[in-house]
Amino acid sequence: MDIAQLQAYGYFTLITLLVIGLYAYIYHLYTKKKDVDGVDYESYSNMALKDDIDDTPVAPVSDDKEK
Amino acid sequence: MENRPLEYDYTVAKMFMLTTIILGIVGMLVGVILAFQLAFPELNLVLGEGLAEYTNFSRLRPLHTDAVIFGFTLSGIFATWYYVGQRVLKVSMAESKLLMFLGKLHFWLYLVVVVSVVVSLLAGVTTSKEYAEFEWPIDIAVVVVWVIFGMGMFGLIGIRREKSLYISIWYYIATFLGIAMLYLFNNMEIPTIMGTAADGTSGIGAWYHSVSMYAGTNDALVQWWYGHNAVAFGFTVPIVAMIYYFLPKESGQAIYSYKLSLLSFWGLMFVYLWAGGHHLLYSTVPDWMQTMASIFSIILILPSWGSAINMLLTMKGEWQQVAASPLIKFMVLGSTFYMFSTLEGPIQAIKSVNAIAHFTDWIVGHVHDGTLGWVGFMIMAALYHMAPRVFKREIYSKSLMAAQFWIQTVGVTLYFTSMWIAGITQGMMWRAHDEFGNLAYSFIDTVTVLHPYYAIRGVGGLLYLVGFLMFAYNIYKTMSARPVEESELQNASPMGA
């Protein structure tokens, strides 16, 4: 097998994996609806809507430290 | 410590707002001059024979493209980053002396680079690679500025209070990483004084002159991988970052689907980098690469429309705001133009369409409905939204803003429709032949036919420039308009009559 053939197989495999990855991600988003922290993805819109410096963060960084 | 409550610090954002406006005026003014030079060639000598070197089309053209891309647009990206970044991460630049220093250093070094670019381009010093004209000393300075921008960006992300990164931040990060990679690879060059010619002579040319490290087709491929993705990571990704923040914020509406914004993001990242080859259809680039570029360009419609539709649907049930607020009008029309141009681009990338469209004015029309309608409108809308919040004053005049909107909309429409007609006419005339295969027209025949469309394009560009001057005046007057209370700044921006 020459290098060009290897490149072609490699390219095809990469694209296939990326497509599977992307569709798996879409499937995850729309079935789970929440991320690993249990936050509904849609509530992240509030990061823009409630963005004053004293507004409560959607998921504060300090939560991590308490765990 | 002081007892003042913590506030966002917009010092650096304000500095970049200033360069956005000034470099916007410069870039667009040069663009209008160029448009009229194409319609009326005697304007090449507008300042007399003696100064023709500095006023001719070819000397001014890179100044126009680089001023609007790396001046106006990039300043707009920086200005909005230093505004949006703090807000969605819920951390103030005032909290870190280092970040504040980096921000200011970023601005002043950027200004030094801008000045050296303007001087060198006017002096005719260029690598002659499109959108990558800067010679190696400037390239190194650009890299330094970009690294400082990145340090500031990741520094701010590092001290954030909000655990997750808002979708706009993802897009800003992609802008930083994308441009960094593209710029480095396309500007790999060797100073000529370091080279040795075949006959053994060395130390050739001026100290600042360089040649690309790539040759022939390879150079073209890298150049258009860069050229097209400069559009991706300069004109698309950061502008999407802006609209994902400013439209929901100004309208008070949550993004229609946050999940759709996430998957459109990854879709765009996967697909965009493969599409650059469509600039080289029917060239010496391998055929499979041309086909791949065509296919990826078509697929690109999906993630692009994913973002654009997401934005339009954010206004669902709130369309009266579009009628009521000129600021929302700018963003909704911007999003619509984004849809138009991301459909138009893939159509032009189809090989059979490209056979007519390549090298014609249709391409120029496509670029400008994207840049004037999408990039320009969105950056102006962003600055309009920011102005009352950074100056704590209402926008000087709503009616001036509305008038500006319509003048510029007419301007953009005249621009792209004239270029569509001109481009397709050109493409058809170049290809026309008789039954023996002799060309039906000479080049000058097309020039004669296109003259009226070139004049219309000039008028369209002039209208857009007039609107931009109205924008600059409105922002200038905002600095001394009626002061506003914090409560007025929650969503819709306060505007004077």
C-alpha cells in the first residue's frame, strides 16, 4: 500500500469518526438535555441575560471547590 | 482596599471602540475611492501625476482590504471581547492588575502595528500575498499582539466566577486559535537577504523583503486555506460570538435553542477549514481537492444556517421589537444577510457555477453582502449596545440611527445587486464564442458594458460610508447625552429622540 492510499483510508476513517462523534453529541444533547453537572443546557442563556457583576452565576466556579 | 462596589472595567473596550470607528472610516473611505476609480479611471490621478504612485488603484487596494479586515473588524472583535468577556464570565478586569496591563499593552502595540501597516502599504512594501501583504518584521509584531490578546483572554477565563463558558466565549476562543494557526502557517517566509541565488549572489533585496516558504501550487493552496479561513475566523466566528450575546441581551429573549448553538459551533469548526480550496477551482490544484472543497462548501450551509436561524427564532413572539428598535433591526438584518451570503458562497463554490463566477464581480458582490450586511451591521449594533453601558449615557439619537439603517440598507442593496449583474454579464461575455470557438468579445467590450454597474456600486458604497459617518457622529454625541440610571440598562438600550 503506498502513501497516497494510506492517506485516503486515514482521511475516510477520520471523517467517519468525526461524523459519528458529531451525531453522538447531537443525540446526547437532545436526549439528556442536561450536562454532567445537571444543569439544563437552555439555562446557560442566562449567562448573557443575567450578566451584572452581582448576579448569581448559572453554575458558580466555587461549587467545584466545595465538592 | 477601596470600599467601592466592584464594577466591570471598560477602559480597554472603549479604546478599541475608538479604533473601530476611526479605522472603519479610513477603510470604507478608501473603498469608496477605489469603487469610483474603477468606474472613472481618471480618479487614479486625482492628486496629480506626481502623487499617482500613492493614489492609484493597486497601491490603495490592499490598504482598503487590510483596513477593514485588520482595522475595523479586528478592533470591533477586540472591543466586544473586552466588554462581553467580562460580563459573561462575571469577572471584572479591575480585579487583576496584570490583565489590565495586558489589555492596555494589547491596544498600544496593536496601534503601532496599524501605523506600520499603513505606512508600509502606502510605500508599496508588500509580500503581494492577498490579505497577507505585511512583510516579516510586521508579521512578528502581529504575532506578539495576538499572543498578548490570547494571554488576556485565557487570563480572564482563568479567574472567572461562572463555571461554564457562554457560547460567545467558545467562538472568541475559536477566533483566537483559528487566526493564530492560519496566520503563522501562511506567513512562513524567508527574508531575501538570508538567501543565496543560483549564481551564488547573496544578500539580495531590502532587509525587510521576503519570499514565501512555499512555491507554486503549494503556495496557492496555503494562501487560500488562509484566505478563506480568514473569512471564517475573522468575519464569521467572532461575529457569531457577538450576535449570540448582543441580540439576546438587547431583546431580553433567551437564545431560541442553546443546544442548537453548541452543535452549530462544532459543525462550523469541523467543516470550515476544508472549504478554502474552492478559491482554486479549475487551477493546477489536484482535482479531488477541488471536489472536496466544493462538497465541504455546500455542507457549510448547515452549521451557518443553524446559527442564523437560531438568532432569528430568538425573536419569536417578539417581532414588534424589530419594528420598534433600530438596534434590533441592525442585528436581524445582519443575521438575514448572514443567511444570504452563506447560501450564495456555497452556490459559487459549485464547479459549474464557478466556471462563470470565478474572477468576476459576482465574487466581489458576495464578499460585500457578507461584510457590509453582516459584519458591518453587527459590529455597529454591538457598539450601539455598548455605548450607553460604557458611557452611562443614552444613545444620542434614535431617529438618526433609524435613518442610518435605511441609508445603509439601500447602499448594501445597490452594491450587491449591481455586482451580481456585472459579474454574471462578465462571466457570460468571457465565455461567449462563435461556432468555430473564436471568442465573441474582447476584454474591453466587457469594461464598456460594465461601466454603469460600477458607477452604481460606487454610489452604494458611498451611501454605506455616509451611514457609517452618521454612526460615528451618533456615538460621539452619545458621550455627552443624557446620563442614565443603572436600571435603564437591563435590556433594551435607552435612546434619545
